[in-house]
Amino acid sequence: MQKGITDFEARTYWKSRLDRQFDLAGVGFRRRSTAYNRWVYKVRLEMLDTVLKDHDLTTDGRQALDIGCGTGVFVDYWSQRGAEVTGMDFTEVSVANLEKQYPNARFIQADLSDPVLEADKAYDYISIFDVMFHIVEYGRFSQAVKNLAKLSRPGTKVIITDDFGTKTRSTLKHVRKRSLEMYQEVFSAQGFKLLNLKPLFFMMLPPEGFASGILRWLGILGWEAATFLARWELFGSLVGRLTYGFDALMRRVFPRSPAGQMAVFEYAGTQAV
């Protein structure tokens, strides 16, 4: 079995974070302020708009599932666009808080990688942002994709954020970044095909997607220096605004980014294995 954080430790880790800070820094990049994380999430929200527009997808009246719903950023996104929303999270604190904030949405406390996960309905859209790389064990990652197939119908769009780089590697004990090749292998086996891959971050988050070790560490050190002041709320919004503008320019130039992509998989309705 691959060594890494256990299911119990993962629950404890996220419960601790959300109990302490139920905001964007609590679910986002904790080494930077909430003000800075607002700009990071602004990119994700805008890119989600972009991929829906790219495929001419409508949301009004559709069934949307947000997995790892955390503090409800994407529950709010789907709700604002007329979808019928379900949120799934394996922490009680997330579900309890969001049930109060979004009385018209439905919430489930469950783990996507659980072999006995029950799927009582299928969805048109499934968003899984910054979740899959926290499933560190390969067996549970594979099970999570099998469960996504159970939650899908033909044509379902599954939208995921990860590095999708050239190599699979562990960056922290609770983080395993998988290659695009591995994603395509595991997802295609369960009846999914990759439709789209969009760049997200160049300077706003550490450039961990670089394949070269030296280039990767130089990039991370440069990022630390460029965004150091964003640790404090007073400077977080200013640094976020500046790096947001830089990343927006870079996305117009480069089709891939070193700090995260947004992938869209479509379920074909048949599983290869």
C-alpha cells in the first residue's frame, strides 16, 4: 500500500482546519491570507465560466454536485446559475455550516473514495476542485473514479483541478499530484474521456507542475519572494490583484501552466473495466 495520510488522519486534518478557520484560507492556500485566497478563487470561478462557455453548456435546472464543498464557494456558484445543487464533504463541520447557509441545496457527508458510497441519483455536472490530489492512495483514487461513474449519466461533465503534469509525485504527506497520463488511464477505464484542459495559475500559486527539479525549486523560491507579503491581510488583496493580472496575461499566451489546470471529463456511459 502506498504510504501516505490515512482516511482518519485526513478527516482530522480538514476538521481541524475548518473548525479553526471556516473561510477561503481554511480551504485554500493556508500560507497566504484570506484576502489573497479570494483572488485565487476568483480565477477558478472565472475559468469554470470559461469551460462552460467553451462547450455551450447550460446550468439552469441542471443537477450539479460539488465534491469537497468545504465553505461552499462552488455550491454558491452552481446555485447562482439556477442549478439544483448537492454538496458532498467528508467533514461534519462543512455539511453542518452549509446546510444553514444554503437551505435550498442538499448536502451529504460522505467520502468520494469510499468503496460503499451510495449513489442515489446522477448529475449533469460534478465539480471536484483541489480534492483528487488529497486522495493519496492509488486504490482509493481508483475507487473515487469508479464512484464518479456511478454518480454520472451519459454526457455528465466532471470538472477537476490538479496539476496534470508529466510526472506523478507526492509533494506533502496529504498531497499526491498525478500526471495527466495517469488521470486519462484511470478515467478512460471507467468510461470518461478528456474534453478540455485549461491553464490556471502561473504566479498565484507555487509552480509545482514543473518537471525539472531545479526549475521547480527556483520557481517556488521566486513565488515565495513575490507573494511573501500576501501572508498578511493588509497586503493580501494588493498582491492578489497584481498576480491575478499577471496570470491572466500568461493564460492568453501559454496553453499549460505550472501551478494547476482545470480539466473537463465527459462520461460516455460505458465502462471499459
